[in-house]
Amino acid sequence: MKSLIIGAALLFVQPEVQTTVIRSIKFENFKGVSTDDLVHRLKDRGIRVSVEQLYEPQQVDSARQALQELLEEKGRTGMDVKSAVRQVPPRSVEVTFRAAKN
């Protein structure tokens, strides 16, 4: 029995994925805690919230919780950390973490 194999080409088409990138991060009203301490806390916890990283809402929420814990450790009880995300065209966001009295 003879076989004849004819070449075939497979074409995969992937839909264009909309990626949103973090353009800037702001920390407001974190009196008594340096920006370096805030950033190090996020890195130590493996939280991927930094400039030029892909924006992931779950990571922003994890960062908010980690920053809340840091404030409590520094004796700033009675403070809540809130996060706000603002769209910056094209496909970017600005993330702001704000400490406020609850």
C-alpha cells in the first residue's frame, strides 16, 4: 500500500487581547510611612502592582489590604486604605491608594 501525504498548513487566529497597563501609582495621606516602605511591603508580599505592569483588579485589592496591615503595624489604627483606578487613554490606568480615617 502506498501513501501520499499532502502538506497541510494550520492557521491559528487569536483575538486581539486588550491589555491595560498601570501608568502611575500614587500614595496619599500615608503620614509616618515612607513610599519606600509601602513599595517594599508590596514586593515582599509578591503583589504585582507597579508602573508598567499589567493592571489586575485582584492585585490592586491585595495591595490595598497589605497597605492597611502596614498602617496598623505602624500604629496608625483607625485608618482605612481605599483604592481608586482612573482610566488613562489609551489602555492605561492610574492607581491611587488613599489612607483616610474611618
